[in-house]
Amino acid sequence: MNGSLAEQFKEQLNKRDSVRDKNLAAGRKDFRTFCELRKPDFYKPGREYQGTLCSTLQAAYEKRLVSEKTGKPIKYLIINLPPGFGKSYTLANFVNWCYGQDVKNKVITVSYNGIIAPEFSRTAKDMILEEETPGEESYVTRSFFPGLKVKYGDSSVMKWSLEGSYTSYLATSFDGTLTGMRGNIIIIDDPIKSAEEAVNDAVKEKHWNFFKNTLSSRMLPGALCIIVLTRWATDDLAGRVMDKFPDQCYELKIPALTEDSPEGVSTCEDLYPTEDLQQKRETLDEEIWGANYMQVPVDKKGALYGEFKTYDVLDLDKFEKFLNYTDTADEGADSLCSISGGQIGRYGYVTDIYYTDEPMEVTEPETARRLQAAGVRECLIESNNGGRGFARNVIRNLKELHCHKCSVTWFHQSKNKRTRILTNASNVMEQVIMPSDWKQRWPVFAQHVSRYQRKGKNDHDDAEDALTGFVELLNGDVKGQRKARVGFFFRQRTAYEILPVSWARRARIRSA
């Protein structure tokens, strides 16, 4: 009897060990399994977003997450998740799992400031130091990777190494430095502290300068950069990275409420019940709710324009007209905006945008050069604020370029600028088609257009004004100066106002 019991007990132990060995092998191979075994009370099978987050992180690390355009592995992974969804904790687990794949991995984490920076580092380090609980069926990092150990004597929480490697981990902030280390896994964790900072241009510029001037130079070849943040503004760090490197980015955006119903259903009912989220929605300001829980930047929610239609390849032979609309710069901070493109039916395919605050002695010859390069046949220039003289100088420069096929006309814009912009917004989104890389070709133009708000004050409106004029030109809503024949002589009209179509027909003098 005793022998039989001993054998049964031994068999149970063998079965348990066999299951454990299978679990450990699965955790080494699969990051989601690793997390579930380590922390089963948080990583639960019913929390589908966790599976999406874990599988995306692993695919990015293993170079299986590739750009749709280039087919090459993405370099920048943007993660937007609501608060309380365990972003930072999952990333700390991810650091551990990556070290288990290769002890020579070098990780750099960047936080908001020097006070916050040690927290992520301490969590990741403590996970490696954690021991199994005697007498309990537990899994810690070293259960999966027994050889993973912090180098003896490395007591610093900001910079430490693993046995078998040199300087494995460095934690810093946007005010810190990265001297003496380069990394192949870069994690930027929640760089914005508050909504007030999110709309502060100086703070956003500081983050961008740190990224491009300091952090980028410390990335090893083939490095993966993970940016985790709340999308307060379209021109935040994530927005700028996606605009600068569109073919190297992947954005994982998971809102708190899905769109399965008009009211929305919780993405994770177990973690955040729908009822609780609806109460938060009613309590919080609309902008705060949108940014924190729905991953909609504050300025995007109230933005006038959405995503433009785009094209990859153009057949210029199909163009019915080659057009240009130019809004000359007023005094002060205004910019010149000159948009060239081709018309097919009621659609305008943009081929070039000249957007600058350079003086007229620069913009006049450059505008002429661009008109020639774009093959423009009809160019309309606003004559407000010196535009008439600008147009005449553009004509002179075109003659010097031996370009005689471009007709340049001008007119006086008497309608209210903001009213025109708002009322034509739907036409702009419907009729204007941009090249697929337009944000990279014309970054300042793209930034200003993306940030223009329906309500409140806007710092810039020249890009929007020119887009509106371009659409008005497509639709025949604006008329410029023309040469008209009177007897055997040619003279120029003196009226440059935008005319109602019916009146314009009655007043038209037969063209030469």
C-alpha cells in the first residue's frame, strides 16, 4: 500500500513537472504566455487587448512586423492605450523576456523626468531578481531563463548590467544624457505629464529635439523604438515621428470603448466595465476623455480637416487642366502658399506646394520656376496686399525662363477668409487629392493644415486659405483678370473681384 501511494505521488510529481516544463518552454517562445504564467491574476484569457499588445510587441522584436509599403521591419512602434491597461507593466515584462531571448540586448528607457525615470528601471530589475515562492506553483523571470542574473555589485537603479554583458540597461529622462551607451531596444514611456504640457509648444519641441539630436544617435543598427503615450496633440512626439518616418512606423491604438454600438462597449469588460467608462465619459471634459480613453488627440477632435485622399501614381495625360492657386504673404507672420496640380473632372490632384515665409525677392523667381516645372497653364494669384505687383514680377520671371505657355492672372479677394475656409472645408476633403507622401514633402504645410481648428483662434491660416482657393478654382468660383478684345485692340479688365457666376456671364466681353 505504501509502495503504491509512493508511486502515485511520484507519478503526480512527474505529471506536474511535465506540465511545468511545457509551460516554461511555451513562455520562452511566446511573450503572451510568459506574461500569463508570471501574473495570471492580471493577464487573463478574456482580456483580448493583452493578446494584441503582447503579440505586437513580440512581432516587432522578431522583425515580423513589417511596413505595408516597403516590406521591411518597422522601426518605430507607437502604443496608445487607456490608463490602467498595464502598458508600463507589460513593457517591463517585455524587457525581461527580450533579455531572456538574448542577454546581449541593450535597453534604454526614457521617461518624463529624473524622478519618474528610475521607476520603470526598478520594476524591470526587480523582476529579474525575483525568486520563486517555496512550496507554491509560481513562475518568475528566472524560472524561464535560469541564466539571467544581474551582475554582482550593480546596485545602481539607473544603469545596470547582466552577467555575460556590459551595460545592459540605462534609464534617463528628457532632461538627462545618454553618454556612453547605445541601445537596440528604446522605450519612451509617457513623456507628457499633463494636458497643459501637451499643448505647450516649447515642451513638444524639447521632446522632438531630444529625440532627433540625442536619442536617434544612440540607436544601434536595426534598433526598435517603442513610444508609449497619450495622444494629446497631433504634433506630439509620436505624431512627428509618424510624419517623419511613415514607412517605418506602426501605431497600435486601442480605445477604451469600441464602436460596436452608438454608446460604445468596453474594450475589456473585465477590467473596465462599460457602465464605469460611461460614467467617466460624463464626468470628464470631452477633450480629456478623448485623449486619455479614446486615443483621439485634442486638436484632432476639433480639426477642420480629416485625412486627405491620396494617390501613388499619376497619368499626366489624363489632366484636363494644369492649374495653380497662389496666396501671397501679407505683412507679419503670414506665409506665401502656392498650390499646383492637375484637374480631372471635379478633382484636383496636387503635384507641388510652395509654402514659405521668405521675402518676395526669393519667392517671385521661385514661384515662376515651380510654375514652369509643374507645367502650369493657368495661374491665379490673389492681388490683396501687393499680390498684383507679385503677379507682374512672376510674369517677368516666367518670360526670363522662356516659359510662354503659363497664363498668370490676378484678382482681389473680398470675401471673409475664415468664412471661405469653413464653408469650403467639405469640398476640400472631397475634391483635393494629395500624393501619398505629402506630409513628408511639405511638412510645415501638413502640420498647419492638420492643426487648424473649427473653433477658437488659429495661429496660421494661409495654407487653408490656399487650399480653399484651389478648390474654388477647380469649381470655377473665382475669376481673374483676362485680356479682352475691343475692336482691333486688346485691353485688360480693371475689375478683379470674384463675381457671381450669373453676373459674370452677363458682363463677359468676348475673349480674344
